[in-house]
Amino acid sequence: MKALIIFESMFGNTQSIACAIAEGLQDTYDVSIADVSGMPRAYGVDLLVVGGPTHAFSMSRASTREDAARKGTVREGSVAAGLREYFDCSPVLHGIPAAAFDTKVNKPLLPGSAARKAQKELRRLGCRIVLPAENFLVTDTTGPLVEGERERARQWGVALAAAAAAQSHKV
């Protein structure tokens, strides 16, 4: 079985979470990880996982990515496109099991979530949501990850694989 993790990452934190999720999935899936800037296709996958940073309470926009670039050194190509643009040009993904995650600043009362918005977009495209959207925390806008988040992401990947397997038996 094949899983595809598509991530958007400005400072490398969301990419690190994507890699940890892949580690959690790898006992069940042949996992590919792709940067959203390459607009990867989700054809022939048994599980689609998408993730990006929370910007201005939701998924990033061109303006919020440009603003982030002014706050620190960003990954090459990270300003060009994000999950929002990916969803805007994605074909229908009817029935594909999927899940969404994000990274967001560790402030308890900070509203908004890129993952929740991404999950809505996955549903709009026809995906079947396997687990609710998940937030992983960073200490500040540029990071680093809060201690223990990478391991929590790996465990979420394990839980995601189990939930997808359980759902596939029901279908």
C-alpha cells in the first residue's frame, strides 16, 4: 500500500513533522514525502496526508508566506506555493483516505488551524477523513518544535495507519 505525505514548510518544522509521521506509517505503507511546491499528484495512493503551517489562523496565502520570509531564513521554494494553491488546482480525489496536520505556535488561546481548513478542503475534494486534523506545536513562528512533538507525530502516524486499516475493513 502507498501513502503520500504532502507538506508545506517555511522554516523546516512542518517538514520535520511530515518525516516523523512517515516513520509512523512506514510499517504499513510505502511512504513518499513531497513538498507542495512541486504540486505532486495524489494518484494511485491508498492514504493521503497533507500538512502545513498555520498562518493568520488558517492555511498560508502568498502574502503570509512573504511575511514569514521577512521573519527569518526560509526553505528554498517555500514562498511560491502552499496547500491553498494545491487544493485550488487538485482534481477530485473521490474516496481516498486522508488526514491533515499543521504546525502552530504554542499559545493555548491562539485560534485557527491550517489543519482544520485543509481537512475541509480534503472533504470538498471527496476524500474520506481517517482521523481528525492534528496540531503540532512550535515555540515561535520560526520554531523550533516544542520538545516531544516529533515523537508525538510519529505516534500519530502509527495511529493513522491503524485507523485507515480499520476503516478499509468497513468499506
